Amino acid sequence: MENLLERVLVIGGAGQLGRELVARLAGPSLRAPSRTDLDLEHADAVLAALRRQRPTLVINTAAYHHVERCEAYPDRAFAVNALAVDRLAAACALVGAAVATFSTDYVFDGAAAAPYREGDAVGPLSAYGASKVAGEHLVRRHGDRHFIVRTSGLYGSAPSSVKGYTFIDRALRQAEAGEPVRVVDDITFSPSYAPHVADAFLELVRRGAFGTYHVTDAGAVTWHGFAAAAFELRGLDEGPIAVASSAFPSGVRRPAYSALAHDGIARAGLPAMPGWRDGLAEYLRAR
């Protein structure tokens, strides 16, 4: 079987997921240039790097994912999340490398009554979601040697590159400071702890199981339920206050229900993903 991890190039290695992948792949076979050294949007530089390094696999974790900014500047969202990814996939095909890119639960419209499967119809509600759908389609047009991985509510030890903190960190800091914590209770998702995502993704790579996958922790919860579980695990007496999403006006439409099923992981023969409570407990222990 082909060893896709023989020579790996990671783009976006400073992010929450990128750091986990870089830590697991560390060694002489890994290249993880900073954005200064290799910008995904610079197609000529990307192709030159691939021709020089001849990777067996290119992993892209870079994205324009500030959803409000995506809505205000859809051209930027599509430039990074779709067009640049298309050129990356084309360059990979040209040099014979497999390509992996990460997508989102925001590709769905949130109208489902059960967790979305990989083959369910997409219907993004936002510019961010639409740009990620476009990126998925553009990767697929360059052949079958790709991994498209959708996550939901990704979090990890590294702070968000957009906000500078994780959702749980901010909620706990507010609570520990004696401030009321208001969290929406009408949006349901499948939390994705970055170390769990990295481990499952790399197992798919080792098996050469190309395709589209949902890789999140198992189960579904509202953002309020997620925060309440964190407060409970931290031994806090006061829980978060449940509010409707309308309490936080936004120009972005978000899916009200975007839990993700793991049919692809099961078909590939991987173990079941850990539960979202397990991921949260691990995160809090490491915090």
C-alpha cells in the first residue's frame, strides 16, 4: 500500500488543528511552512514548493473562517476557501501528491431532524458555508486522491486564530470572574476536539481511504449544553444562562441543527469517535 505519510506538507500548521497534525507528524518527512513562507493564495509559490519538495500528501488546514467577515467580504471567502484550494488541488495532481482539505458543518442548511451523513444534500446559508462547498467541489474535480473532512465547532489547546480564545475558555473566564454567562440554546452541533480529529484523520490517511468524511466527536449538543457540561466538570455552582440565538443579532444565518453522522468512518473500519463529553473532559484537563 502507498505510504501517503512518506513526505507531508502541512499548510496552516499554526492553527488549532494544524498544530495537532504537526505534532503528530514531526520529523524529517514533514514540511510545515508559515504563512509568511508559503501563502495558500500565491499559486505560483505553492506549485514551486510542491515541485521542489515532492510531497506524497499535502494537508490544507488554512481557511478564511471568520463568518461575519465572510458575509461582508464574500470575494475574500471564495478566494481563500474555494479558488486557492482549487489551485492547490490542481498543483497536487500535477506533481502526483494526494491532497486533504478541511470543511465545515456550515455546508448544510440545518433543517434536518437527524445527524447529516456525508452524502446528504448540501445547502449553505452563509457566504462562509457556500465558499467551503465550492472548495469541496473544486477539489473533487481534480481526481479521486483526496480527503475532504468536515468538522463542527472545532476547538483545541491553541486559541482560535480569529477570536484569540476558545468558546469554553471565554465562558469559564467569565464565570470565574463572577460575570453572567449567556449561551444560545437553540443551535445544535457536534463538538470537534482537535486532537481527536487529527488522530482519526491520520488513520484514514494511513489506510489510503480517500473520500469525504465527517470527523467530529460523537453525539450532539447545544452550545448552552456544551458550556453547562464544562461548568459541571469544573465544579462551578452557577451554570450558564440559556438564551435564544436572537439575543445575539448577526448578519450571518447559521444552521440551527448541524450534528454530523460518521458513516464514512464506520465504512473505513475506524473505531467509533470518542463522545463529545470525553473531548471536553480531555480539553479541560489539558487547559
